[in-house]
Amino acid sequence: MKKQKKKTAESIVKEIKRHTRRKFNSEEKTRIIIEGLRGEDNITSICRKESINPNLYSNST
């Protein structure tokens, strides 16, 4: 008989976030980057619209 380990609240939250994390395909990534390169909007407004952290955008360029 196996003993079940009791999960902490923190580990449960991390697991939920991992499974619900938004995943961008390559087309979406390209579209967001090109939109930023056009310069029509600033990066923060693009990131706000796409619900991503501006630091994540700057790491991808």
C-alpha cells in the first residue's frame, strides 16, 4: 500500500500555474515581435494587450 504525500498549498498553486500557463506558437510570437518593430504602439501597450510581461518581450528580441 502506497502512502500519499500531503502536498503543500504552494506546490499545488505551482502545479496549477504550470498547467494553465499560456503557450504561444511561433506565428503568435512572430506577430507580436513584428508589431513591436513597426513602432506604431509602444512595447508596454503591446505587452498589456497580449497579457505578457514586458521583460518577457525584451528577452525574445
